[in-house]
Amino acid sequence: MTPGKEEKTLAVTEGGGYLPGTHPDLPPPSSVHGPIHWIRVNLFGSVTDTALTLLAVYFLYSAITFLAGWMFINAAFTGESRNDCRAVADGACWAFIGNRLSLFIYGFYPEPERWRVDLSFVLLILAIVPVLYEDMPQRGKGLAYSCLYPLIAAWLLVGGFGLEKVSTDQFGGLMLNVVIGVTGIAFSLPIGIVLALGRQSQLPIVRILCVSFIEIIRGVPLITLLFVAAVMLSYFVPPGTDFDLLVRMLIMVTLFASGYMAEVIRGGLQAIPNGQYEAADAMGLKYWQSMRLVVLPQALKISIPGIVNTFIALYKDTTLVIVIGRLDILGIGNSSLADTKWQGLSTEVYIFVALFFFFSCFSMSRYSLWLEKKLHTGH
Amino acid sequence: MSGVANQASIKLVGIEPNFLLRLWRNKDTRSIILQILTMALLFAFLAYIINNAVLNLAVLGKTFSFDFLGFPASYDINQRLIEYTSQSTHFRAMLVGILNTALVAFFGIITATIVGFLFGIIRLSNNWIASHIVYCIIEFTRNIPVLLHILLIHGIIVHVLPSPRQAHTLADSIFLSNRGLTIPDPIFGEGFSFTVIAFFAAIGIIIGFARWARKVRDESGKIYPVFWISTGILFGLPFLVFLLSGSPLSWVVPELGRFNLKGGITMIPEFLALWLALSLYTSVFIAEIVRAGILAISKGQWEASQAVGLQRNRILQLVVIPQALRVIIPPLTSQYLNLTKNSSLAIAIGYMDIVATIGGISMMQTGKEMESMILVLSIYLCFSLVISAFMNWYNKRIKLVER
């Protein structure tokens, strides 16, 4: 039936054309295929598209030339003061950042004790692995370690029991951001689970309490809660009690995060089909058993991307502690601007801190996206 | 199994089971017991902290009262929408703060919505370059703390922009300098009220016209260009009345004085920085919400609309956007709430909002920490409640009416 190869090559008419049905396969013309077609459709499809493209190219060109010039080509990387920088180049003065890098990371933590901060960062990474890596061998033991980690870190950072004591007033820089962020998430998770379960409880009083707590926490800004921590919380403990400001801040940040965490976990709980609850009931499991063995493992698993997103938001919000006078990485940058040697470098400082936050938050959000995709394939 | 055996053994032995145990085993009574216990714990906790607070206040020699709101505030506020002097009361200062928060939240929400929708739509467009530039802007903006945005923009306005004498200017009437953005101040003449009346009349006419056009569309299928006609009425009618009443409007154009600009309305750098930073930060979240909302509309809806012969803009207007709005509105509400709450960061750059007035200077001056914080927290709760009530009402209006 199908014409053979030989037949096809022979089927040329005398005028040099082809007989019907015997034309050889040619590549599609470049007007419907290939880079030129792609550019025509995707960049110059219509008048508005063309205008948008030209505008975008212009914007890109001016932004890149300006930024490259300011950040790299005309920038000064070494020097002891702003005048040194200005003598070399009129762009950014990165010498300032390099000069104070240890301040940005450790704050005012005493220098001979800084290994403790490094060690607790390393241990933190080890503590995160079992939480995120499901197929880890001996995951149970790893998780037990992760639960113990906050205690270990608190001991390492604050001291006592054989280590020299470091006042929490000396915490600062990136370390303060990490301490607040990690504590907030670690402690808000259990509280958030309890609140989310309470919100769905059959007991009206429990439900009303949980709903009002969550809504109040979510209705006010974190900064007002930090103010509460700074000026109001010490009224609520017996007179004469010494109540550390960092602890007060951590309490308020944890309560704040748990309000948001509760909503994330509620989403996970609502995504569990009713059949799972009913099956657990049919097995004769009591409320807490069915939650612990059937519902929560599934609900928490699908809430992980939401939890990571909550963490990113909380991590960004840790910069707010500067309004009550604590110097986190942004606060250190802000207060270093007062140094007369380095005056007028606010843009460099802010851009350095911004880049730092961008890289850490962007990688976390990529991770949460990847996780969402991975979890999605199950359905 | 064991429960049944247990009960049986109790019956066999004939001992009355413990009364409390029986209550605990009954589901209804158990729930009542649990709730009473919860309430008892809560009240015990509240009693404990209130007792502590009373003791602490007594030690410090303070009282709990809101009398201080009536005392003169004796500090200045750099931006005020209502009459305020340093002799005004703390209550008045609080009102100024509330209005300042409301002002920046209002403008921020409007700008963030417009920019957010624009970004979201460009992100979905076929134009590869534009969509990827917007993607980069979105990722950069949302992964950087909002406080940093505020400080950065404030720093740029205050340190990088020129002084008023060398201000950037547009047609010699709008000036941008390190003192802020100065625009001409309108002065309304006598007959201007007619224009205002015409404006509201135009809104009424538009609502009536839109209803009528929808009725006609449902009955006969005839579609009027409602948007363009409405825009025409909205601007045309007041403008016509304005001209007829003899153009009763003049402008006070700002002029360069010795050190500063004279006349005109000045948006102070703090307001500008807060407004721009909050709008930008919120708009990228809105852009993602809009994109997700439009992508959530299944392809079948597009194909079905094409099959009945609708054009692209008609498909968007009649099929896609009404459905996408339902997905968009709930997360949009929480973004509006976030913007309002984030406006409290104003204190970092010295914009006098609620936190900076009543929760800042007033609190420091009077030492009324408890009262001020309670006021601040309840004002923010009210803001949140008002915004969510409004958005819930809107959400209900556009909700899918299922038959």
C-alpha cells in the first residue's frame, strides 16, 4: 500500500515538481517554528506586546548597567573609612560590610565564646535534617534529638552548668534573628496543633476560646505584641520577679506564630477526608488516639509547605525587634551608620541585609514549592 | 472488649460504680466537666495575672484609669489631618494617629491592588521578557522583610534626593525633594459644591445604568460597553457641571522659598516611604494571588467560551474574571489586613501612626503602659474587623449562587 522509497524518488514530473502525495517531508518554515517565530509570537505578538517588550528591555538595560556599575565596577572593597572608599571609587563602599561582618553575625556576643554560637548553628542544621528527610535511617532517634535541640542550644548560648554565662542583652546580629525565628517555630508548632484541634472541637467553650485567641493574635500587628512584651508583660508576674526581655519577646513571638500555625494546621486537618475520622472511630480509637495515630500524621504531612511559609514570614518578621531596641542583623546595620567614619552608607547596609534575606528566604520558598509538588503527585 | 468486661464485672459484683467515674464515662457529662475545667483554669489564670498586675501597679504607685486621655499631650505631630496642637489632649493625639494609620492603609490598599493586578496580569502574559522581569521583581520584593523596604525607601528619599532648592520638578508645580512630594493645593470656590453633587449623581446614574444594561443583556443578549459609558459619565458629568458653574477651582502652586517650598500640599518623606514600601510589598503578594486565581479557572471554561464565539476580552470579562474573583477575594482580604497591620512599622521611621502616638510618646510621657497598649491592641482589632466585615460582605455578593 505505502509507496516504497524508490517509487517516491522517481515520482518527479518533467517540470521538476512532485506528483500529488509524494512530496518529501521538509522542516516547517521558520515563520511557524524556531527562535525567530518564538520571538515574533512571544515578544512582538501585538502592538501592546511590542511596546511592553521595548519598555522591558530598556528597563532591564538601565537597571543592569546602573546596578553593575554601582555594586561592582565602581565599588570599593577595601578601606578603613568612608573616605578611603570615596578615594578609590564613587560606587558602593563594601569595605564597611567586610569590616563589620562579625558584628553582623554575632552581635555583641563576647569574642572568646563565639565558638558556642557556631556550634549551635551546626547542631541546628543537624536537628533540621531528621524533620525534613523522611527516609533517614533511625529517624525516631533523630527526631528525639531535634526535640531536645532547643534545650541544648539554650544551654550553649546562655551558658551556666560549666559554661561561662552570657547575658541575653549581648545577643545580636544574625544570631538573634535565628534564635527568635527557630524558637518561635519550634514552640508554636505544638501550641498551634492544640489550637487547631481546639478550633474544631465539639466542646463549645473550648472552641470559642481557641477561635478568639487565634483571631485576636491574627488581628493585631506583631510590633504591638513586641511592645506588650517590652512594657506590659512584666506587670503580670509577681512583683520583684526578674523577667528577661529576650524571654518575654520569645513568648510573644511564639504566641504570635502559633496563631498563624493553628490556621495552617487547620487547613491540613480539613483536607483529611471524613472517612479517616470515621474509620478511626470505627476502630474504637478514643479521641486522642485517633488524632495521634490517624489524623495528625496525615494532616501535618500536608501542612509542611504551609509551615515552611509561616517560618519564612516569621523569619522576616524577626527584624521587627529593632523597634524595641534589640539589635538584630538589620539593627546592627542601622546602628553602625552612626559611626562618623562610615556615615551616609545606609544604602549599602540595607542592600547587604536585603541580599542576605533574599538568599535565605528564596531558597526556603523554593524548598517549600518543591515539597508541594512532591506531595501533590500522590493524588 | 475490656470495657464491656469491666462493666459486666461491675454488674456481677453489684457494687455501685463510683458516681464521678460514671459521669466521666458519659459523653455528654464528660464534655460539660471538661468545659467547666477549662473555664476554671482560664479564670484562675486570669485572676492570677490580674492580681499580679494590681500588686505591681500598687508597688509602682500607679492606678489603672483612662483619665490621662484628657490631659494635654504637649508633643508635636508632623502630619495631621485634623486640628492638633501640642496643647491638645492625648485623646486628640490618638485620633490623629488613627487617621494617619487609616490614611496610609487606604492609599496603600488602593495602590497595592492596582499594581498587584497589573503585575499578576503581566506575569501571565505571553511576553516572555515582561513576564520574567515581573517574576524577578516579585521574588526579590517578597523575600525581603517589609521593614527593610520601608527603611530603604526612606533612606533613599532622605539621603539621595536633592534638597528643595534643587528639587526634581514636573511642570514647576509638582516637586520631589528630600522634604517629600509637594503638589498644588486646590482651593474650592463657591459653586464647587455643584460639581460634588454632580459627581455623586453620576455614581447613582452609573449604578442604575449598569443594572439596566445587565437586564437588557440577560433578556435580549445585547451588550453595551458599560465600562466606557460609565467612565464617560463619571468624569464627563461633573466636568460639565464644573464648566457650567464657572470653573470655581484654583490651585495654590508651591513656590521656592528661602529654604523650603511654600504653599501646596506636602507628603512628608515618612508618609511617602511607608506608602510606597507597603504598596510594593503587598502588591507582589496580590500579584501571585491574582495569577493563581486566573490559573485556577479550568481550560474548559476558556474553550467553551471560544466555542460560543466570544472574543478574548469578552471571555475575560464575562467568564474568567467573575469566577477568578471568587478565588481571589479571600486571600486578598488577608493581604489588606496585613498591609494595615504592617503600617504599624511606621514607628521605625517616625511616621506618627497609632503605635507612635498613643503607644509611643503618650505612653512614655504618662507611664500608662497597660492602658495605652490595651487601646492600641483594640484599635487594631477594630480595623481588622471592619476590613474583614467589608470583604466578607463583598465576597458574599460575588459568591457562586448554586441552584
